[in-house]
Amino acid sequence: MRLTDTGENEKVIVALWIAEASLGMIENKDEDYCFCKETIHLCWDWVINKNISHLMLYERLSAGSDRSIADILLDKEEDDPEQYYGTISECVAYITWQAFNYAEAYGYPEDLEECETGTGHFEELINELLEENVIEQGKYENLLCYLKENDFERNKSAIREKVIQMIQDKSI
């Protein structure tokens, strides 16, 4: 099974699975960690309830805001050799891009343009993580099968709980 065989919401869930797992790998639970955790929580709210603005997600992602994931990436560049914050950034960028699509916002901010290829760009990230054994192929395929078997619109909360459980069980 491939990512392209899933719907847009399911692709966002995969991005959240990766972001949550990356967050779980970070040892220093400082204010940057907390900011990323809050941002991922907002992404969950967006995909489940669609009650978070695409602009709010973008503000948390992009430089120029009071605090952003872009700032964190610059601050953590040397302290993040495994690129956990970079992976979180890529996932949040993909989710934000999806939020722009959902809002039917015309034109993307410049730093989201790399996502314009859509799933292709995100699939490249996944393939890279699979090649580097950051994500286990079997667990990734299990997640895709689980998402395909469970109707997102009817099982939003259960799917979120299952994804969080998979991460807690070190299922990535």
C-alpha cells in the first residue's frame, strides 16, 4: 500500500504520526519542544474539527511570527543532529499546505511553495525516513492499512487515540 492510495485526511494523519514520533525522540523538553507539541496539537484540531485557521498554522510555522518552528530550526541547527525538529517542520508544513487547500486559499506563502507538488514532496520525506530506518516499513504499512480500514469521518477520535498509542508503543 502507498500513501497515494489514501485520502487527504489520512495523509495528514501520517504526517501527524511522523511529527508525534519525532517529538517523542526529543530528549530536552524545553520551551521549543513545548511550542512544537502545541503546534502538533493544533494540527490535530485542524484535521479533526477543521476549527483552526490555515493562517494560524502558518504563523506557527513561518519566520516573522513572534515564535515559530522556523526560528526553532535555526536555534537548534547544531543541537539536533537527528533532524527531529526538521522532520516536525516538514510535517507541519505539509499539514499547513493541506489546510490552505481546504480553505481554498489562492496562492501559497513562499515557504510553502515546496509543498505545491503535494503528496509527491511528502512522499519523498517518507521515503527518506524509510531508507534511513527512522520509520520501519512494516509499521508504516500497518498505519496505512489501519487508516484505509477505518473511515476517518466516523472515527476521528479513535484514529487519533490509535496513532498516539502506536507512538507510545514505539510503533514507528
